[in-house]
Amino acid sequence: MEAVVDELEQVKRRYAHGHDRPLGAYSVLDAAYLGLVAGIGLLARRRGVRPPRGGMALKDLAVAGLATHRIVRTIAKDPITSPVRAPFTRYEGTSGPAELKEEVQGEGLRHALGELVTCPFCLSQWIGTGFATGLLFAPRATRWVAGGFGIVAVSDMLQYVYAALRRASGESD
């Protein structure tokens, strides 16, 4: 067993190459995600819930994708959700309209959680899995929620287009 632990430590050192990369904590988050997905699969099997033939409807994919984008940006960047990120980050400033820039703090699991809650790409996997699960178990409610966040995502994109057009015409916001 000691040889295995030593080998894992060597792998970690080689991989990190002098940087703080909490591989053990990442493994905990990976295991939690895989456990969640396995649990969803077992629950679906137990309840006889099967995905539709042909996969997810294109409309559901589009709306859930927009909703995932909006929820992820809210969790990872919005000033209102900074109390969720505060235990894992330090405020650095703003990074865009209504978005914050924060530096991940801490070590081990705290650091890994900080990276998760500040990384839109990382969070997308978790939130997207939630929507896919919702579409299996409660499609009507999931479509309703996804539609609401999808509306906000489209509105956000139009705000950026509007601001860009005003800047291009020489007007200020």
C-alpha cells in the first residue's frame, strides 16, 4: 500500500510541475459527480424511466443549453451570488458588465471547490446534468424552469448586442 501512495505522490508532483494542483480534491469532486450520475441512473432504472428514443429533442437541448449558460454565469460571476463563492475566493474586481473577477483561495478541497464555483465551463457539466435529469423525471417542470432561464439568457445577449450597437454609433451607455 505504501508503494501505491508513493507512486501517486510522484504522479502528483510530476503533473503539478511546481504549481498548486489539488489532484486529490479534484478526485473527490470527480467521485461525487460520478456517484451522482450513477445514482441518477440507478433511480431511473428502479422507476422504469427511460430516455426517449432518438435522444433529447432539439428544442429541449437548445432551451436547456441557454438555461445552463444563464445559471452557470449567475453562480460563477454574478455579484449577487458572491456570498456563495466568498468562502473559496477573494474579490479582485469586475470582469465585465455585472460580473466579478475573483481569485480562488485555499488548499485542497477548498481550492477545488473554489475552482468549481468560479469556472463557468466546470459548472456547466453539473448544471447541464441537472437539466438532463429533470427532463427524464419531470419534463414539464424542467421545461418551465429552463424556459425562464432561457428567456434571461436571450435577454442578456440582446443587452450585449444593444450596447455594442450604441458604442459603434458613438453613443454612450
